[in-house]
Amino acid sequence: IPIEYLGEDGILADRGLMLLEDGTDTTVDLEISATRWNIARLDKSSIRIQASLNNVTSVGKQYVTYQIVYPKDRNFSAIYTIKDQDPITATINVGELYNRTVDVRCEIQGQVADGFNAGELQISPAALEIRGEQQIIDQVSYAKVVLNLDNAESTVSEMLDYEFYDENDQLLDKTGIHATTDQIEVTLPVNVTKELQLTMN
């Protein structure tokens, strides 16, 4: 079961700290006992593991307790028994948080329909604050979203996922990079162009 670390992007980041992937437990193995029928219909995604980082105030390897959150739609403990769990406590590796701001760029694919013209592109936010290990964050040159017009005949407004690129325009792995928002709002006004006959009275 994956471990959900509570407060990683909130309390921990406010303290200038971050979880390092190397040395931090990401899952817990649970051994569960029940009848064969109940085991067969058990959805492991309904069980969650949560560990709070509220008391973490320093760097280095340390241990935090976690809580097993059972499904609420039935009496789980009456049907299933936890026989074993590994590890008993979660090991975390905490380092200093490094952050910087990068611009957001938009690549436009396609074009507006014939007889229409595009206005000024609007990107919100136009810059992202990214956080993580310095050696990873320093590789990032900018974030990019892709807007597909597909012969648009009216204003296009979408929430888009973004990717990170280095200074050589090479795509980077997002792993270890935390940003202030998950998506970018991109709006492109599209107006109709029409020719009218001018007459004089």
C-alpha cells in the first residue's frame, strides 16, 4: 500500500524542508487474514496508509508512525484481521528545500478556422515556483503546455498539464519536482473577421 505523507507540500515546505526519495519508505506491506471469499473481493486500493510530517523539524533520516485507514462503507475490522505489517514505522530522509521560479511557455498546435483570427494568448499563472533538491531544480529552464486549436471558431480556454524542459529544450522527468499548481489555465481569444462594403450617404 503506498504511503501518503501528510504535510509534505504544506508544513514541511514552510519549514524549508522536503522529503528525499533516496532513503524514504514509499509503501507498507500488509498481511491480511479473512475468509477466501472476502479476500477475493478485497480491493486493496480502498485501504490507505497515512503518515503525518507535522513533527518533522530537522534534516536527516528519521522515523514517523503511520495510520492505516480502513474503508468506511463496511465493518472492515470485523471481517479482516491485520496479521503483519512491514515496516512498523516509516523511515523518511529529510533534506533542505531548494526553490526557484521558472516561466511557463505555451506551444500552439493547429490554427483557428478560416475567417477567424487569434487574439493575445493569456497564461495563468505565467510562472511556476518549483521546489526540490537543488541538483534537480537547477536543470529546469522552463515549463511548457501545449494548446491544440483544431480550427477553433470561438475563444479557447483550457486547464492544461505541463512538462519541464532544460535549457536545450530536452524534456525532463517530473520526479522530485514539486510545483505550486498542478495545471495551467490557457486562454486564447478567437474573433471572427468579416469584410463589409463601405458606402457613403
